[in-house]
Amino acid sequence: MDPLLAVLVGIPLLWHLGLTAVAYYDAGRVGLEPPKKWAAITFCIPLIGFFIYLFERSELSYDPESDPYREHNFNIHPSRADDTPLPSRGDDRLEPGDDREDANGEPTSDE
């Protein structure tokens, strides 16, 4: 066998088997059960399977209490705070200050 071919095939194959072994070992350690499933995913879907494993692993440590976007809020830079909001679909107001309607279709006012 040509040494160049052995290197070109051998190195990626060793990386692939190494990533599969890491996924198998780590899945059992962190509690992603069954570890054989994650080894199979990593083995059958080269490289992308390992990233799938990493994304699933990161979901284990999700804490909704520390998530700043859990209530679909987002921060607006102070320089953009007074910009006119874009109208949403079904919004017939010409300007943001126009009277709004409540859920029953009744006009509401701030007065």
C-alpha cells in the first residue's frame, strides 16, 4: 500500500474513531443514555454526528431561570430605543400612537 494513501485514509479514520470513542465515553459520564446510541450516531454520520452529540450535551445544563430570553424579551440598544416599531401583520394603525383595540375589538385609550 502506498504510504501517502495510508496517511490520507488513516488520519481521518483515526480522528473519526477517536470522536466516536469520546462521544461514547462522555455520554456515559454525563448521563446521555444510552451511550451506544450516541456512539452509533457519531460513527454513522461522520463529524456532523459529533456536533449533534455536542449540541444535545449542551441541552443537559440548560437552566430556564438563568436564561435572559425565556420570556421572549430582548435588549434594545439605548440609541435605538425611540425608533418607530415596525407594524406587525394585521396592524392597521398608521402610526404607533394610534388607538389600539383590545382582544374584543373595543378601542382602548390611555386617558
